[in-house]
Amino acid sequence: MHPKYKKAIELRLAGKSYGEVAKILDVSKGSLSLWFKNLKLPRATQKLLEEKMRIAREHNLFENNRRRTRAIRIENQQIRKNASNEIHSLSKYELLLIGTALYWGEGWKRQDKNPSPYICFANSDPDMIKVFIRFLREVIGAPKEKLRGNIHIYPNIDAKSAINFWSKITAIPKERFHITTQVSKASKGKRPRNSLPYGTLRLDVSGRPKFFQIKGWINGLIKQNKLL
């Protein structure tokens, strides 16, 4: 009889798993399989081992999920990096298309009965605002002094901080900003403090011809769609 056989039986009856017994006694799981082949375990021991197996399965599942989540996160970052590198310096024509599309989606397009409508673009995304300002300057040729900012904020937002933020983003002097405080009817004034921390910026640019020029570019995009 193997010198460790008796101790192995005691440990198994005490509810130790194959792995635990093998580690404690420094024996192979193959030897344990032979020793435990005809061993009948009490019901209490069986329940203990079943619970250990359940915990082990859950732990393995958790670890696998954690590794999978991490792998997906790394893959997502790499996809974004590769896609970002596909964007090269924009030509003036490409910037024209981008700015027109942005205005089509986020700009004020109705002229109603106003004979002298102006460019009006609103968004809360600082990066989008920067792209649109580049469009205004490089494509539209809008003079800096014609740009005005109207910041829509909720009562929980500090007006001074909002002006400082958008002035830095747009390079528009602080004195050319106007604050509009509004309360959402849907939320009845109760909004998370981190929701739109600097409000929504509306860029106003005077210039009737430029307004209709953008409208014409939008019409050009619409015509392209009709060819499909």
C-alpha cells in the first residue's frame, strides 16, 4: 500500500477535491483516481464537493467573461485607432461636404417670412462645434467678428463656467456670448448635474447670402440622393 494512501482517503472523506488532495500530498491525480475508484462518500461529503464544483464553475465563468471583456475592449480600441488613421487631411471640398452635412442635421434651415435669415447651428459636442467653426472660416469665409454664441443652460449649470468653456473652444470673446436659461418640461427642472455640464451652444452668424449658399449645398446633396 502506498504510504500516502490512508491520508488521501481521509482527506477525500473530509470533502477535499482531487486537486486539493493532490496538492496537499504531492501525488498525481492519476494515482488518486485509482485510490478513490471504489470509495463511497457520505452524502454530506458529496454535497460539499458539489458545492465546491459549483463555485469553481462560477469562478471559471467569471474569469472567462472578464478575459473576454478585456479582449473585446482592446479590440475596440484598436479598431478605433485604425479607423482614425484612415482619415487624412481634409481638402476644402471635403470640409464643404462635412460642414453642409452637419448643418443639414443640426442647423436652422427654415426661413419662414424672414427676408434676411442667418446661419444658426447648435450642438453640445465641443469637437463638432470646432469642426463647424472650421467650416465657417475656411469654406464660408465668415469673419471672426460675425460669430456670436448663445448658450442654453439649465438652472444647475453655472453661467460663468459655461461662457469660459465655450469661449475657449470657439475662440469667440466672452462678451459675444448670451446665456439662455431653460427648464425642461419633461424633467420638470430635475436633471442630473452631469447632464450637459456646459449646456448647448448655438452659433449665430449673420449673412443672408451665406445662409442660402448652405441651403443650396444641401439641395445639391439631396439631388445626389435622387440619382440612386
